Amino acid sequence: MRIKLFILFSFVSAVLCNNTWAQRNKAKPRVLENVLYVVDYVPMVQQDERYMFSRVAYIDNKNIYSKEKIFDKKKIEYVGYKGVDTLVVITTNEYHNRPDDIKRIPTFSYNLETRKDGKLYLKESLRPYTGKFINYYFSGRMLAKGTILDGYLDDSVTVYYEDGVTKKKSAFLKKGKLEGTASEYFSNGNLRLTGKHSDSLKTGVWIEWYSTGRIKGRMFFDKGKKTVPKEDVQLVRLLDKAKAYLKDGDRAQALQCYENALIMRPDLSDVYYAKGLLEVRMEHFNAAIKDLDNAILLEPLYTEAINERIVARIRKYAALNSKKKKQDSDEYDDDNEMPKDEKDKVCYDIETIRLLQQQDHSINLSFLILGVKQSVIMDKITQQYCK
């Protein structure tokens, strides 16, 4: 049941991102390889463990109209599934209340498949599909919609956040090729990125914004090739040097490059983030927190920077309280002397990340220096700091 869609348009990956599940971690030793979830008649194929674990957590009981567990193998096979020990059938409120004419519109995750010719077909159909499609979140809310003509995406494709705010709008599509303006939006509804395509290649000026509405920068493209404007040549060279120094293990020189870059452009959140990330690795925790604060001030929805700020605070106090150097994977355990106001800041950042992940399920962060799954670490941090 693996569905592979070889489509040039990057926005469509968001349409397809909800087509796979993976196993949910369990405290009990019971093996769940042969459990299949079917949500609104769509079987969730177990392909990506991290993805399934993060997605299944978003099926809130308040969104469920009915839920049934089927253990009888004969009954499971009767409804069309073989090699399954347990079938979990979920119907959402959204699906239950959906008009029949909308239910009949196919989805990528259920009715449609791409074949060797690169075209989209309804399953068991010999002709390329023409008509509308709609994809849904596991809650039953709309994820994306668009039209298909003779097996190719045609016209525009619109992708939504789960609360209904527009996330992305494609350029005009004609037989799978992009023409015209494409846009991306933040979860607060503000524009994130906009520009034009010609023959599926980026062209002209692309503008990037912060979620506050402030312009972050401009990018220039000629037939898909990005060109650096004269005023940014020196900045790009500095950042390239920083990467080279990091590759060679020279953190001090890389740090100096970031400092020089911020003198030139103190309005770039990504440079503050890169500098803060490096400072955490160098155990310059106060400097790291300050730079991450600046990154988040410029971009309040910068989840990676918020994530790293949590790590910086925890490691800072772990280092202060440790009499001997510990391995990174253990350092989050020592929080004896963290002041309450600092704990409150950690808890605030944890809650912010969780809220942002509820709005945008594509956010999947990891506490790299801790070497443990993000969800596990976040739960442990919450227990330790947010009582």
C-alpha cells in the first residue's frame, strides 16, 4: 500500500506527509507490529516510526466519533486486511458530519496512486484521474485540496494548518509544471515566503518574511539558479567561512565569523541561532541564551531556537552543579540549583513548542546533544521543571 508520488512541486509533499504511520512507543513490552489503524476508512501504513508516534498523539478523543478494536482475525480478513492481529477503526466527528458528495472526493492516502507513467489514477482504474482531490488530517479536518487533469496536478494546490489557516498555495499547475506565484504562510496567517515559478523553476525576486510581518530578506533566481545580491556577497562569504571552520573543528574562528556577520546584519535570526547553537556546544551558556533570545525576538515562531534555548538553560545549571564532567545524555538530570524564574522560562518554552506542534504537525524537533527522542525528553523536562 506504499504510495509514491513523483511530483516536482515541493508543496505537494505536505499533502502526502500524512499518508504514513509508524509504531507508537509503549511502556509495556507488548509487540505492536501487527496492529493496523484505520482512520475514516484510510488504512495507516506503518512505514516511519517517528512519524506515526508523533501523529497518533494528535488524534484527540474530542475529535473521535467512534472507535472500535477488532481482534477476530476472520472479521479482520472479511473487511479486507490480512496479516493483522488487531484492527483499530476510528471515525472522526469531521468525517461523520461530512456531506456524502464531499466524502466521494478522492484522497492521495486512500483512492489515488501514482503509476510508472508518473500520472495519478484512481485505484483499479485504467484511465488517468480527472477531478478534485482533498486530503485530511487524522482529526478529519482538511489538509489540502486541488484539482487533477488527465493524471497531473492542475490549477493551484492549497495546503492548510489544522485550524483552517492557509499554509501554502502553489503556483498555477499545468500538467505538473509550475507557473506563476506561489506563497507560504505562518500559522498566525502572516506571509512567510512568496515568489514566482516559470516552467517549474524559481525566477525573479522571492521575498521572505518573519511571522511579525517584517521582511527577512530577498532572494534572486535566474532559471532556478540562486544569485547573491552585491550587498550580501561579503555576508555570504563570512557564513561560508564559518561552515568551513566548523568542518575543520575550529569553533573559535567560526564564532568570530558569526560575530562579524551580525555586525553587518543584526536583523538575521538564522545567524543568531547558528551562533547560539555553537555557543551551547562550547558551553558558553549565557552568551548562547542571549543570542537565542535575539533569534526568537526576531522570529517568535522559531521552534528550533526555542528548542535550543531549553537545552542551553538546562545544561547551564547542570554544568554549574556538576563536580565532574558528565556525558551530554545525562546532563539534563541535574536541576538542583535552577532558580524558579529560570524553570518558568523552560516551562514556557516547552509549552510554546507543544502549541506550535499542534498547529503545524510537520514540526519534529530533537534534542540532539541529549541523544534521546524529543517527546521523551520533553515529558521528562516537564516532570522535573514544571510541577
